[in-house]
Amino acid sequence: MSRQASIELLARSRVCRLACAHEGQPYVTPMHCAYDVNHLYGFSTLGQKITWMRENPLVCVLADEIASPQDWASVIVFGKYEELTDATEFIAHRQHAYNLLQTHPIWWEPGYVETVLHGKARLLEFMYFRIHIEQISGHRGAPDTVGLADSGAPGRTGRWFRRILGRSEQQSSDR
């Protein structure tokens, strides 16, 4: 996918998957996201992902659209976490994040889910953040009608699929 097509998919996405890492251990979690000018904005409560991203701000985000197993698109973003704190310098950025996120129903989920850890409800301190997009790439899968057409007969596997499976034309005809 082109960079522009990747950005367009990212702009349509509402729930993305955010990956962060701490001491070599990766962690992936869903987040409600909103794209605007080279940033992804998010909302969360204080927890593992925020703690980890504070220590290691390098993150990866996946956004996808799946119409069927053969018709899909996905975008991968490599970026850097930035917390939009209550500090004066971030007031406009926090308001911008809120304005972008609140245009969609239930935008605070999954970031504001009450969680009970070890039998105790955890403090639900909320925060806004953004991911500065440093690299973006996208891939698209679609039904291969040309590959299906070269199968030679109804119900037979196309050459493209036999190549994927590692079967030659001769192996296929021996059956």
C-alpha cells in the first residue's frame, strides 16, 4: 500500500493494537485511536502499558480492516510515545486529543475499563497520550481472481496456490 493509502486506513481506524516492550518482554493491548497529522492520539488509565512506555517510549501500532480472510488491509506504525500531561505546555494538545477522540462512540474504551487486580480495584487515573509516527507501512490482501482462473477446472487448486504449498505442476497432476 502507498503511504497515503496507509494514512487513510489509519485515519478510519478506531481500535488499534499498541505494542510496547520492557526489558525485552513485548506487550500488546487494544486502544482507541485517532489519527491527525503524523500522530496517533490515545487515552488510557495508569497501568502496565503507560508504565512501560514511560520507560521505553518506542512503540509499534497495528491498525487493520478485515472484510474476509482474503480481503484485508493492515498498517504498521513505528513511533514514539509522548504523554500529554496536565502541564501547561500540553493543555492545547490534551484538548486536541479529546476533540479527536470524542467524535466516536465509547471512545474511552478500552482505556477506561475498571480493573480489579489482586482483589483490589485499581485507581483509575486517566491520561491522554500521542504516538509520533516515525515510520508507516501498509499491506493489502485481496481475492486473486486471476490466480483462481488459472486452475484449469472447477474445484481444482490454482497454480498460485500450489506454488505457496510448494507443489509443482507435476505433483498436482499425479493425484
